[in-house]
Amino acid sequence: MLFTIYSKKELKEEFTHYGRFYGVPVYVNMNLEAPKIVTQNFIPEFCLDIVEAFLSLAVTTMQMMNISYEPLYKIELTKPIDK
């Protein structure tokens, strides 16, 4: 699917914050053990795939140079989604 459109009701039920993942606007659910991240309405899903490909390359390179490297992923939370 190219992109998903979430209604206001779905946003309030499924997500807790608006945010950015390496520049890509996203909706985030921080109430899970691992945050759920999806692109915001009208942003193509493949944008996250492109970011993931670049991050994977960077992480692989770092792990080749330092075998004990543990990657961290930066999620910028911009504001909470009003309930």
C-alpha cells in the first residue's frame, strides 16, 4: 500500500504522539514495549523504507568497525495526540 489514511478517531485510539523519525513525519504509539511508528497521512510508506535502508547501511558499517556497537534510533516526539 502506498499510504494509509487514518481518521481522527483511529489516531486517538491507536497512537499517542505526533513525531518525526529521521525527518519523516510519523504517528507514534509509545504505550507499547517497542514504539509503533507509521507515516502520517499522505506521506508514502516507502519513505520509512528508504530511511531504514540508510540506517541499516550505517549500522552495519558501525558494527563492522566496533563489534559491540548497539544502535539507537532517534524518534522525535513533537506533541501528544489529544484524546
